[in-house]
Amino acid sequence: MNVVTIAGPPSSGKTAVILKTVHAMKNRGIRVGVVKFDCLYTDDDSLYDKAGVPVRKGLSGALCPDHYFVSNIEEVVQWGIKEKLDLLITESAGLCNRCSPHIKGITAVCVLDNLSGINTPKKIGPMLKFADIIVITKGDIVSQAEREVFASRVRTVNPKAITMHMNGLTGQGAYEFSTVLYNEEQNIQTVKGKQLRFSMPSAMCSYCLGETRIGEAYQLGNRRKIKLGDDDVK
């Protein structure tokens, strides 16, 4: 079974990209399933269900969605095998630009949109820098010059990745994306022992454990202070 991780900022078009790509793969006889990771709420699973795609969702609640993802990815893979999928797609919550849900040996995709601003690629961390494939959406809304500038900024951040353009509404580019997404030679039976491409966001402080009071007296554990002047705590 193939496994793919898809990440990207909120509203970049991840779900639309996946739906159009799944349709293209169905025409090639490839059975695809999706697991959607989010925080408090998502109804994207209903969209996949309507499209006839096997789907499950996981809500992290008060936990970091990336930590929740890593804690459950093995169970997700076993679900995909039980469903006899050819390709299992995991879609991240896309809430933090420091997110890093990509795994070594597993195809990694990052979805960005042209409307997010030309400096957005510089603001995004491991989910862009360590992706194998970068899909840029909403190119029909901006000019050709804006598309080229944005794509250039993306390649500056990750010059090794395949960069593609796709329209999540019409599906233009979906077939081309599906051909590079699915690897017939990959056969993932477990992710036990595999490693993340980059470490998760580092945090274990009093607020992680439920503290709500503000002030240095209540700040324990892993913390970092902002530098505003010569006398600031570093």
C-alpha cells in the first residue's frame, strides 16, 4: 500500500486537491482512502464519503495535532491495509506553519495557494522545506506574473521538490498530480521504526499542562522570552 502525507496552511485547498486527485485515480483503477486530522471540528469527512472515498477522521482536541498524528499514524496505516487500499492519504490539520507531519520513506506533499502572499513560503517550516511535491492552487485568481513570482519563492525555499499547479475547482492538473503521487513499487505495511523528516514543535511548559494564569511565576518548563530591550530575559 502507498502512503502519502499532505500538509499545508488552512484554506490552501488541500481537501479540494485530494478530491480531484482521487477522482483521477479512480479512473485508473486505484483504490484510495483518506484520514483527516484536525483539532476541534471538521466536516471534510462527509465530502469524501459523498465521493465514495473510504474515510476516517481524528480530532486532537486540546493536543497538538502533529503530536496526535504521530501517536496514531500506525493505527491509521493498519486501517488502510484492512480496507485493502492501494493508496492511503493522510491530510493534516494545517494549523501551524511549524508543523512537520512528513515521514522519511513516505511521499510528502505540501499544498499552498497563490492568494496567501508572496512571502508565505518563507514563513512555512518543515511541511514545505521537506516536501517531495509542492502543489500551488488558486492560480486562476491571480495574474501570470504573480503566479511566476510565487512559484519562484517556493522553489527558493525547496528547490528539490516537484512543483505543480492545480485548480481545485475544475480539477485541472489533477491527473498529472496523480501520476507522480502514486508509486506502484512502494508497499508500506507498517510505519513502526520509521522517522519523521523533522522534529515536532518543542514545548512542555505549564500551559501545556493546563495552566491558565499569566505571569512569570506560573511559567515553568520549556519557555522562551521575547527580546525587546537590553535588560530582557533571553
